[in-house]
Amino acid sequence: MIIGLTGTFAAGKGTVAEYLIGRGFQYYSLSDELRLLVREKGAMPTRDNLIKAGNALRKKHGHGFLAELVIKRLRGSPSVTNSLIDSVRNPGEIAALKELKDFFLVAVDAPVDIRYGRARLRGSERDPKTFSEFLVQEKREMTGKGSEQQLAACMAEADFKITNNSDYKKLYKQIDEVVEQIKAKIAKAAAADGKR
């Protein structure tokens, strides 16, 4: 199976990814591809630089460009049973990834106050310093157009949604449930193919 991750800022996508990596998933990231390209240009991979570069690359090469880079990497790696593709932020990326067999998109979300609290605790340079900055950044990332980030549209296309508003135990339980549902869908599709 191939799981794509999308979702709101500071919702816990990284925690979901770490858990799935611990369960044997091979990790790929559209953001990692973007960081490599930004560094190759001699720029610092700050959040603003990454957003600007991602928007520009999608505009120049097509909205699925970053996903296509990951797909090439995935196809070039040794055969693995399960893969995880992080940082899906544009519907064009989803369209490219849906060409992969057994791809499912999972959206991770949490209430805005919880997410802002997590960002403050994390204290990263890339995190907004005030709640109003957090809301401005979120609006820009959620409702972009064309080649821009469109998290709301991506989340609307998700096959599954995880709400990370509690503790790790409840989050891990939700992840396990999603993985089991995906396994069931894949098995059902395989059985249907076998009957043809």
C-alpha cells in the first residue's frame, strides 16, 4: 500500500509518519524533494522560501511536479511492501499520485488552538510567533489557487481523515484503524479483479 499524507500545519503529520516508519513503511517526502532543489539554487530552505519555490516549480513544471519526483524515486528503489509519501499540498500532486496502484490519501487535522499550542511548544524558527501570524499563514496555505498550496482542497480529496486532538495512544489507534481499512480495500479490489 502507498499512503499519502496531507493536513493542516502542526496537526501531527510528522508523528503519523514516524509511527508508520516504525511499522516498516518506506518514507518519501515532497518537502524533502523541494528542500534539495532549494539548496541546489543556493537558498536557505526556510518555510517562506520553500513555499515560494514550491509554488514556482508547480507553476513552471505542472502542479504534480514534486509528486512526479517522488514517484521516480519510489519506482527506482528496491521493492518494498508499504510506502509513505508525506507533504501532499496541491490537488495536482494527488492526481499524479493516484496513478500509483493502491494509493490512498490520509488527511491529518486537529483543532486550531491545539495546533497553535503544538507549534509554540515546538518553538521552531519556521513556526509563527503569534496566533494571528499562525492564522494568516494557515489561510494562505489552505486556500491557494492554481500552483499554490491548497490544503483545504487536498483534505477534501482524502480517502481517510485522522483527528489528532488527544494523546498518542488514541492517535496510534486511529492510524492502525486506517491501515486495516486500507488493507481491506486492497483485498476487496484484488478479489474483484480475480473474478474477472
